[in-house]
Amino acid sequence: MNEPMLFLPLIALFPFAGFLLNGLFGSRLPKAIVSTIALLFPLLSFAVVARAAWMVHGGMLLPVAESGAPTWIAVGGFHVGFQFVLDQLSLVMLLVVTGVGFLIHLYSVGYMEHEQGYWRYFAYLNLFLFFMTVLVLAGNYLLMFVGWEGVGLASYLLIGFYIDRKSAGDAGKKAFVVNRVGDFGFLIGMFLLIANFGTLNFHRIGTQLAGHPAISGATATLICLCLILGATGKSAQIPLYIWLPDAMEGPTPVSALIHAATMVTAGVYMIARTHALFDLSPTAMMVVAVVGTATAFFAATVAMVQTDIKRVLAYSTISQLGYMFLGCGVGAYSAAVFHLMTHAFFKALLFLAAGSVIHGLSGEQDMRRMGGLRKAMPVTFWTMTAAVLAISGFFPFAGFFSKDAILAAAFQHGTLGKALWTVGLITALLTSFYMFRLWYLTFLGESRGAAHQDGHGDGHAAHAHESPWIMLLPLVVLALLSVTGGWIGIERFAGFLEPVTGQAAMVDAGHTELFLSVLAVLVAALGWFLAHLFFGRDGEAAAQAAQSLAPIRRLLQGKYWIDEIYTALIVRPVQWLARFVLGWLGEWTLVRGSAWLMSGVVGLSGELLRRWQSGNLRSYAAWLAAGAAALLLFALAGTLLGLNGFADSIHWAVR
Amino acid sequence: MHLVLFLIFALFALAGAANLLLQKHPINSALSLIVVMSSLAVLYLLLGAEFLAMAQVIVYAGAIMVLFTFVVMLLNEGREEKTWGSHAARVVGFPAVVALLAVLASAILRAGRHYGMVSLSDGITTTQDLSRVLFRDLLLPFELTSVLILIAILGAVALARKDDGNA
Amino acid sequence: MNTPVPADWYLLLSAALFTMGVIGFLSKRSLITVFMSIELMLNAVNLSFVTFAHEWHAVKGQIFVFFVMMVAAAEAAVGLAIIIAIFRVRGTLTVDQIDRMKL
Amino acid sequence: MDGMILSLILVVPLAGMVAILLLPDRGKLPAWIALLDSLLTFVCTLHLPAHFHNQQAGFQFEENLPWLSRPAIHFHVGVDGLSLWLVVLVGLLAPVGVVASWRAVQKNSKVFYAMYLLQQTAMVGVFVSLDLMLYYGFWELSLIPIAVLTAMFGRNLGDGAAGKAALRFFLYTFLASAPLLVALLWLYAHTGSFDYATLQAAVASGTLPGWQLGWVSVAFLIAFAVKVPVLGLHGWLPDLFSEAPVAIAMIAAGKLGLYSLIRFHVELFPALAHRAAPWMIALAAIGILYGAMLALVQKEFWKLLAYATIGSLSFCTLGIYGFTAAGMSGAVLQTVNEGVIGAALFLMFGVLYESARTSRMADFGGLARQTPRLATLFTIAGLALIGLPLLNGFVGEFLVLSGTFVGVSRSWAAIAALGVILSAAYMLGAIQKIFLADGGDQQNGQAGRVARDLTGMETVTVAVLAVLMLAIGVQPTVWTEAMESALQTVTHSMHAQGATPVRMESGTVIASSMGGRQ
């Protein structure tokens, strides 16, 4: 068969080439060349993806697996290759990753202009694209794990990009370690897969699942739970979401690319990719749905009181990822992926717009010191508005379609589904509320920069400036996508993905759906109204509300003290165990003790023997004589016993 | 005749050895050692080892003992002092010596029953016999001893030489 | 008049001389006398070598004695040189005061 | 050429040693000789993989010359897939060690490099010996330079810590290898041969007295376990790492003991090793956690590296005693990995230590700007150590863990996998403390101010190691293929003697081992 040439490896290898060039030589190259390299390779990568998409549009059949993939690990009968597979799901993901990725690269050229380590930043960013495309294109779990860990690494490097800031280093470390907890689950899941299927290849596992319907629910549940642990780590869900808010220490474009649009959706992608297994385990599905819903609600509540603009967006990301989990959990994989895509558009836009604001205010991130930026930064304001409307779920913005699809699917998912839908709807209200709170605080009203900066007189707004075109262009493109991204409609989207994600839980058209949609928009409008009430006018209402709800507010501002609880329950005990139980009891008492005992015994016997070696000639002679006498006596005794000679005596004695 | 000669010179040897032990001054000890060695030379002769007897007189009684007396005189070391340096020498050493003697004697006495007698009429090992073995079968070891002695001479010179102030 | 002597008498004499040599080594306090005791022991052993050579009509016993003499000569030369050197450094030949033969 | 290459590899370092001893100790002369000589050795070792036949079972490049007739000791050397890469590794690390000592060793460099080259010969000898007495000779010989050089060139000579560390190392390893000698002699007394193949056949035939043979195998096990070191016998390691000169510390742990465990315990006494396996697996799995947890709370980098090493060596032990093909090849690969990564980390922190004279990580900080090359390469090596995919550490760990999980015990494998989390925590913590801002009163730590970046020669050396990490990580098959036939022989002979993969629990396993189903 004449296989279409897709050059799949190039999609990953182009950014890697960019990483190598900038990483090895970037420090010595002028900025212009660094930027060219950094932009060119993602663009090439996007071109390859776009070409593939065009071919699919032209009727090419998916999936396409690149033949002749080089072997990676081969031991015994176990074999894993660098196998890239393109199917509908990965195509969608790739378009998002390389497309949004390229836009954010473009934006970064403006945003990072004055930063030290410009080349380093772009090297890392290209490295991230490399790993992310590997993750998406991987044809087996192990290769996916490569991307999985790799994006974690890129994320670590980029979060810690400002190497002079301790908090950045801490945040990077925290992100990596927490992700490692998830990776532990992923690893165990892979081992279970090997144990049960003897392969890690997606396709072969799928075939085996189809061929052996007998694979018990318990096994599938176990595997899925392990994979879920992995997914919660990467996609920042309860219980492992704690790294994402801290990850905002990184440069803002990084937050847009990695911690909003692409990397954090890897968990959702993985679940969709493995849905054949999840379908076998209702328990695991339920766990996914509940975790997702709980996270969505929980993060939304915290987002309401955050004052750092990026942290609001971070919690919002966690919350939206929760929606995607909910979608997966109720079997609406295509809806989840749909939301993943639209979310990538509007959340990237939100972050980039926030970045533009921060850039315009020379690094200010506290919303309490913003306000009134609408005039100073019109493009940023209008694009941001589009994004806010999209995330809140207003018709006809992108977020409306995808969120609606998820909620509808949840609504039809039995009793539990109804409950989840209720929570999801409340979350939508909260989402709308906190997004408009951000919108009001940032762009409307008066500039509050002066109120907190004694002595400087004028606020930020006075000298706030609009960002350069190279930053605004991505904003505009993303704004267009945020508006139109959902128009494709869930039915067509689900139909496209069907070969991969299976028959979607059919959303029955008609009254129910219409009712749900209207309800969702109403809820979003309510959220806007509340936000307007509290923050739109003068903030007095906000202050009053804050007064009356002080305990809850404290709880939310403390982020439920989850970090502190983890520290107290996990980090401290581990350190305590290591330091005292292992360090003192194990190392000092047992290991060192035995070492001391040993050297003590040797030292003592050495001391005794040293006395013997008095240095006195006559004493040596005496011992010599005694030894000679003893040997002779021994030989004589042998003779008396009738043995023949000395050698026989020795033999006799030893026996 | 043999018995008489043996008894006389055995007695000389033992007396000389005893005197070596009893004398306080090294020079007296050295002279008694010469007595022992000379008596041994006669005993060698009795055992039919004529070359060894001569060598004993020349090498031992002559060369080595002269060296000893020279050194004693050179150093002019007086009577030895009474010191009790080593506990072990008395506690371990002397019982060991007794045991040694007892073991050796009993072994010799037990084995000696089978040995023959030594008399004057026994054949003499001539120097010819000796040299035939020495220069034919054992030429290499013999030549090696010459190297050994050469090294010993060099060593002795190096050791006994006065260092020129840089010690 | 030609009364033969049993070979083991020679051996006994050798044993006695050897033992006296050992006693001398243990009891004498002057380094040079100790050295003489060693020579005495060597001679005692030589005597037994010669006796056995006679007993078994083997020339090699005597050859052994010859070699012992060679070695003894070499040893005497080196040993006495060492004694001189020690005396120069320490000013005494008393064995019990020369006990630095350890680390 | 093939017939003499092993002798050549053994002789070249010795020749270098003689040359160093004969030539005067002037300037950098001994160092240059050592460098050139070790590079020459490395080139010689490269001959092995170049002419190695992957498919061919048994030993290659064999040489068998009678040495002593009674006792029958032969100069019998040979290489198979197990030892192949370890010999190359020794060859590779030799020049690395010289580079690492380039600035650190100034005084008495003649003695240092002479001993160092002697150590090279001894290590190669351990890997290639097929006569157990010859092996024992090399084994003991490999211990002496470590102890002596630590005592002579250690970091804290003043307060006697270096001497103590050397003594402790010496006691541990020598006391443990004394029973090994007795056991060897016992084997000789019962078989009349020191030859590896003969002894293997004799043990397999089951004619040797059983309970005594059990003790013999235990003597072997303990001697090697101390050298690895396996958890509980590691008392010498942290001190040696803190005190020994860098070039010595990087070769002291790991490969010799691990290779010996496979060759002379598992392969020689399969049935008995199989009985000891559950204990070893438990020790290894706990060791991984133990090492990682202690590494987490260390304040000094050398100590951290010591405990991290205990952890990563425990991975190897785990793989060896699972008796699975995947685990074994993972273990051998991990042994090589550990050598490469450890050498890189030792060299780099050695550079920092040498200028700052402290190994407390808190004394550094913010070095990333000042020493960018060092920081980058250090991070790469650190990531390789904690098993980032596409770097070498991952492949070894994955093979070991998956082999253990599938073939041996799920719970122990899961416990071992927890180490993955902790290792990330301690390594990133170290990188942060040393290279990133520490947020203290001053921007950089005191010690950081005097730190220098890598010199050209050091950069090249570490870069080579880093490329190797990537190469092994991306193409491990190049390495594992060579081991394949050797490991198949091992596992077949083991299975023939009833030493199937150690099953420690029953599970709902469909495919009983990896590759059980194609």
C-alpha cells in the first residue's frame, strides 16, 4: 500500500533542532538570530502538522503509523520503539500544540525582549514543544511517558527561569516533584499493562482488549486508578494540583503555553487515549468524574479571592481542567477534548493578555494595584474581554459550546451525573464571577496604583503602555479563535473523533439540551451581574460582602491550607523519618555502630599486639625460642603417635 | 683413642661455651668462643671432614673471631651492666630453652639407637670429593655465595663508614 | 684402643651447644656477646650436619656446612658493621636499651 | 589481535605505571603520562565492542595460559556480554579520573598516578578473569589503591578523617573477602580446579557437599555485597565519598561488586542464589527508599551522592536477584549508567570543592550565572541520575522495575518505584541549593564566590559523558543486544537448575513474564 508520507518525526525533531541550536550556541548569537531560530522551527513543525491536516481533509485515512520506527528498548520479547502514530485525536492536539505554541513563541519575542538569558528561554521553550509533540504522537505508553516526563522537565526549567529568585526555584522543584508523584502512578500503571498485556503499544492493547472481553473489571480498575494518579499530577487535579498555582513564578508566556494550553491537558489527553481501558471500569470512570468535578468547584472557589492576576488564572485553569475530567468521567471524551481545545484558545489568550498587562505595568501582578487600563491598552482589553466571555460560557463564544457539551453529557449520566452537573453548574457561576471580577479590577474603574505605592505619586495606569504589535498579533489571532473556535459544534467534532474516542454518549437533541444551554448562559450572566455588583461600581459592596463572609474568605484565601496540610502530613513526616529514624537509628546506631565496633575490635587487638612488639630484642628471642620449642614438640608428638614426618603431623592435626 | 679425643674436645667445647655465658667481659667471651670453635675443628676431623676442619680454623677461629675481637677492642665496651629489660625473656624464654633441650635430647636418644658408630678407621672425605660436588653439581650456588660475600663487604663498608656530618 | 663413639653423642653435644647458644642469646646483655651466641648456635648446627654427613656417607652435608660458613662470614661482616653503627649512634651496646625496633 | 587484546588492556596501565615511576616527578609529567596511557587503554578497550560477536554465546577474546601447575592456577581471561561494557566503562573512566585529579593532586603526583594506573589494571582484571584465583588476586589488588590513596590524598588529612575513612573501607572489604578466600580454597580442595567453567559445572552437578556449599556461596555473597554495597553493609561508603580523592571515589562503589554478584554468585550458584534472592530483593527495595530518603536530608553534597548511590546501586541488586531477563540486563545497564553519571557528578562537584574547600551545599548558591557550563552539565547528569526518560538512568531503572514488577513482586517493585519520587526531590534540591538563588542574606553563598567554571579539558570530558548518557538513553539496544546472548545463557542455565524468576506473591498475571506473549 502506498503509505502517505507525513514526516511525523519531523514534527518533534524540528523543535528539538531549535533547542540544540539555541541551547548550544545561543549565548553567543545575537538576539535576532536566536529569535529566528526559535520561531522558525516551531513554524516548520506547525507546517508539517497543517500539511497532515490538509491531507486528512483531502480524504486521507487515519490512523497513520509511521513504518520502520527505530527500536528503543528491546529485551527478551519485550519491545518498545520510537513509534509515532497520527490519528484524529493526536491531530487535534497537534494543531493546538504547535499552533498555539507558535503564537506564544511569537508573543515571547516581545515579552522576553529585555530579559537576561533570552536564548535560554527559547531553548527551553523549543524543548518543551519537542517533548509535547512526542507525548501527543507517541504510539505506546512508554514513549508517551518520555513526553510526559519531558514536558515536566521543560516546565521545571521554565518555572525556574528566573534563577535569581528563590521562589522560582522552589516552585519549579515543587512542580517536578509533585509531578513525579503522578509519574509514579503512571509507571505502576505501565507495569500493570506489561504484566497483563505484554506490550505497551496502544494499538495492540486495544486489539487485545477487543479480543479478550474477559479482562476483569478489577484489573482494569487497578490500571486505570494508577493512570489517574498520573493524570492528576500532570493535569493538576485533586490531590496533586498544588504545584500549578506556584508554577506562575515562570514567565507569563510559559504559563500560557505550558500551564494553561498544552502540558496540563496531557492528563485529559491520556485518559481519552486510553479510554478503551477506562470504559471497562465504571469505578475508575466515577473516580475521574468526581475528582474532576470536585477540583473544578474547589479551584473556582479559591480563584474568587486571589489577588494576583496570574494566580486567578492558574486556579481557573485547574477548575477548567476539572471540567475536562468530568467530561472524561462521564464518557464524553470528545466533549472533553473539545473543551481542551477551546480552553487552549481562551486560556492562552487570558494568560497572554494578562502578560501584556503585566508587561505594560512593568511587572505588577497584583490586581489591587491595577484598574482603569481599558484606555491605555485597548487591544489587550478587547481581546481579554473576548476571552472572559468565552471562559464564562456566553453564547456564541467558544467556551459555551464545549462546556455545554460536557455539562449536558454529565446531566444524562444517571443520578450521580445529575449531582455532578449541579456542581458543575455552580462552578460555572463561580467561573463567570471570578473572571469578571478580574476583568473589572484590571481594566475598569480608576487606577489604584497610587493607593499602595506611597511616595511615587502616580499609578501605573498613568504610564501603562500598550504592548508592541508582536505581542498583540497573537492576542488577536487567539481572540478570533476564542470567539469562533466552538462554532464547529460538538456533533461534528465528536463525529471526527469517533474512530478514536468511540461512540460518544449521544446528546439527545431537543428540549433538554436547549434548556440546559439556556440555563448555562443564564448562570454565566448571573455571575457577571454579581461581579458587577461587587466590583463594577465602587468596591463598597465588595468590602461589605467581605466583612460578612470573613471566615469563608479567610478559608479561601488560605487556599484551604492544603499546602500546609500536605507539608504537615507528608513532607515533614518523611523528613522526620529520614532524619531521625533512618539517619540516627539506622545510620548512626546500626551502620556506624557496627563500623565503630569493627574498627574498635581491630584497634584494641592492635593495641594488645603492639605491647607484644616491645622492641626488646631479648623478648623477641624468647618468643622465638618458645615457638621453636612448640613446633619441635609438635613434631615429636607426631613421631610418638607413629606418624611419619612433619607433613603427616599437620595433616593429622588439621583433620 | 677416638673416645678419648672426643671426650677431651667435647669437654673443651662445652667448657668454652659455658665460659662464654659466664664471662662478663666481651673479650673473654670472644676468647672462649675461639676455644669452642677450635675444639669443633678437631671434632670435624674426627668425623672425617678434613677440609671443613681446616676451614673451621681458618674462617671461624681465624677470620671471624679476629673480626669479633677487633670490634670488641675498637668499641672498648666494658663489662656488661646488669639490666632486666625483658620480662618475657625469663618467663617465656628459659622454660622454652629447657623444653627445647628436652625435646632435642629425647628425639636424638630415640633416633640414635639406629645410628652407627664413629671411629678413627672410618674413611675420610677428601677435599677432592668435596670439590667434585661443589664445582660440578653446585657450581651456581657456590658462585652465588661469592656475590653474597661481595655484597656483604660493600654493605659492611657502607654501614661502618663514618657519615660526613650529614647524618 | 680404637673405641668407637656412638654418633648420637655428637648429636647430643650439638644439642647442648645449641641450647647454650640460645641461653646466651637470652641472657647476655651486650649486643656483641649476643652475636657471639648466634655464632655458637650456627656452629652447633654445623656439628650435627657433619655428623649426619658421616652417618649417611653423604658429601652434601659437608657442603651445607661450607655454605653456612660462607653465610656466617658475610653475616659477621655486616652484623659487626651494624653493631659499630649502632654504637656510634647510641653510645651503648646494652640490648635492653636498644629497643627502638618498632614503629 | 583478538587473542591478546585482553592482556594488552591489562598491561598498558602497568606499563604506564612503570613509566611514571621511572621518570622524574616534575610538573605535570606524571599526569600527562597517566592521561595518555589511560586514553590508550580506553582505545584498546574499544577494540572489544568493535569485534564482539553479539550472537555468539560464551566467552570471547579468550586467553588461557597455564601459570602455576600446583595449585592449578591459569592466566585465563575472557569477556562476554556481561563484562564487555564494564571493561569499556573502566577504560572510559580512567582518563576521566585523571582529568578530575588534574588540579586536585599536586603533591606526590607520581605516587598518585602510579597507584591509580595499578587500580585500572586490577579493575579490568576483575572483569576479565575466568580463573577464580586470578580473579581473587585482582579483586584484592583493586582494594589496596583505594585505601592507600584515600589515606594519602584524602580531603581532610589534617584531622585524620581521611585515614579513618580509608581504614574503614579497608576493614569492611578485607574482612569480607577473607572468607571468600577460604571458600575459594574449599572449592579447589573439592574440585581441583580454579577454572570458572569447571567450577560452574561442578556446582551444577550437585556432587559437592550441600550444606558446606551453602556457606561457600554465602561467603561469596557477603564479600561482593560489601563492595557494592548492599544496604546494611554500606558503612564505609559515606565516609569514603566525603574523604577520598574524586578519582578514587568515583570508582570505589558499584561495578566491581555488582559484576561479581552476577558472575560469581548468581551464575556460579544459581540454586543457592535463588534461595537468597527474596532477602536480597527486600534489601534492595528498602535500600532504594533508604538511600533516597537519607539523601533528601543531607547537607553535604558528598554525603548526598553517597546515599543516592546506595539507592541507585540497589536498583542493580534488585534487577540481579529477580532472575528475570529484563531485570538482569537492566541491572547491567544500570551499573554502567551509575558509573558514567557518578563520574560526571564527582568530577563536577570536585571542581567546586577544590576552589571552595567545602561540600556544604548551603555554602554555594546562585552559581548558575557564574558557572553556566558547570550548571548545565551538572543538571543533565543530575537528571540522568534521577531517571529522566531519554537519558540513560531511565532505561536501566525501567527495565529493572518492570522486570521486578512483572516477574517477581508487585509490592516490592512499587516500593522501589517510590524512590523515583524521592530521587527527584533530593537531586533538584541539590541543584537548587548549589546553582540557583538561595534567598539568603546575600545573593551567593560565601563559597560560591571563589568557584570557577569548568576548564576546557573538563568541559570536553563531561560533555563526552553527557553525550554518552543521551546515547545510552536513546539507543539502549546497542548496549543490551551485546548482553542478550550472555544473559540468555545465564537465565537458561539458571532455569535448568530450578532458579526461575523469583515469585514472591501470586497475582492476576496473564502473561507470566515479559515476552510471554508476542
